[in-house]
Amino acid sequence: MERALYGPGGFFLRPEGPAGHFRTSVHASPLFAGAVARLLVRTAEELDTPTPAFVDVGAGRGELLTGVLAALPAGLRDGVRAYGVERAARPAGLDPRITWTDRIPGGERGLLFANEWLDNVPVDVAQADEDGTVRYVEVDTGDAGGAERLGPAVTGPDAAWLERWWPLREPGARAEIGRPRDEAWAAAVGALAAGTAVAVDYAHLAPARPPFGTLTAFHDGREVPPVPDGSRDLTAHVALDACAAAMAGGGETELLTQREALHALGVTGTRPPLSLASTDPAGYLRALAAAGEAAELTARGGLGDFLWLMRRVPGAGGREGY
């Protein structure tokens, strides 16, 4: 998975970028970037600083960064230190105020935001064999169909993670071992000196784990078999409760749906009053379009069911809540 996504010729290094193959909340509507901008404003107020950092982890081609900077109030926009964290090369024409890096900067005070990053942190897959022994799933990377076989038994820290977070009790049951994601998220939060860290992703929580795992792939906007050949996105849902438990130190932690998070940030999907159509037809049409986009971002059974893991890093200020 590591080689297929990030190695030479890997999927996330391809020139078209992720947006050429799948659509995230960032691409669905500028309302998403507007909501993140409001969260950054709140964070700056809590930190009492006119120069907060905005760290976009898994920045793609800078779409969210561009949208957030455009949505910020002028005064704050000029002071924000913006970082795009991505393994791909810096996109042409990106705002020169954005620092492009393959490492999360340390010691910053502000908002760290990771939209659909953790689902692409590589993981191993495990499966219980006929005798109930949990084994790693191996893939033939030279086979166009991605033929699989069961390999060695899972032991050590991986076995301990499965036992705690995703135990496999029945033959044929599968899981993605989320330990690397726990470690990646803990390191990301640990890099923030003060502020708020947010991970947004496809996710599941105990005890409602999917019995056969979630590993899949996307190519040209379609779901396809998860063959690790570099041509497609390989993704698996995130055990966000395990990520939440992996974070050290104090600080408030909250898990909520995207629907709940965006409602709290002013994205509600409320239709404009019909009376506006007669007094301001153009304004009515704009408001109606925005309501439709908000409805997509918050829809049950769709983007609204994404989970947001929000962590306030101590030192962010004295206000309660997010």
C-alpha cells in the first residue's frame, strides 16, 4: 500500500492529483472551506493571536488551502501562516503565502486540519483462517487481479491492537490494523503547540466494526478492486476511536458527525424563503444553490456521516467547546 500510493509512480504522486479520481467535501462545495475558515477564526480568537497557523495535512493540490484563505476576513488572511503537507510536488500557481512541505511543521499555534488523510495512511490487512488464527493478508503485486493469500500469523503490537480495537473471532473475518494511523495522528497532534487539531474521514467505531474490513479503491470516479499497482487510490475506513485514544497529554476530545460539525459552523442547508424570489431573484437562486450544496455536505448516508475527531491542544485558551 505504501509503494502503491507514495512510491515511484504512486497514485498520490500522479500529476492529476486525487481530484482526478474522486470527490471530497472540499470539491463538493466552497461552503466546506468557508466552514473551516470559521473554525480557524475561532481558533485564532481562542489563542488571542492575529497570526495563527493553518496546517492542511494531506493537502492534495492545495484546494482546501486556497478556499480557506479566500474565505478568511482580510485582517486574518494577511497574518495566517499556511502550510500544505503533502508528498506530491508543489502545484503550479499555488498562492506564494503557502509553505509546501512533506512534513508536519512543529511548534505551531493554530488549526491543524486533516481531511481524508488517515484513510490513506497505509495499513496491513488481517484475516482469521479456518482455525481462527489471525494472519496477515498478502497480495501478489504482479497479478493484475491482486490475488491474495494468508501469510504469517499476526503477533506483537499488531496483535495487541487487534485484540483491543478490532478482535477477529470468526474464520474469514477481516480487519485493517489501524496502529499506523493511531501513531500518525498522535504525531500530528503532538506537533501542534496549541490550538485545535481535526481529522475528518470515513470511519467506524467499536463495537460496530465491519466484519470483513473496508479496503477498497477508486479510479476515474469509480470504485474498483484494491489492486496495489499505483493506478488507483487505496483506501480503508478509519477506527477513529482508536486514534482518539492514542493521543497523549491533556485536552478536550470530541467525536461528532460532519453533519453536526458543519451545523455548528453555520452550514445548515436551510432553504431561503420563497418571498426572496420576488424581491431578489438572483439572490434567491444563489441562496437556493448554496442550500443544495450544504445539503450534500451534511446528508445522511453520504458526506454528512463522515466523522470529525476534534482535539483541543492545551494552551488554546479558556473558552469551552469548539
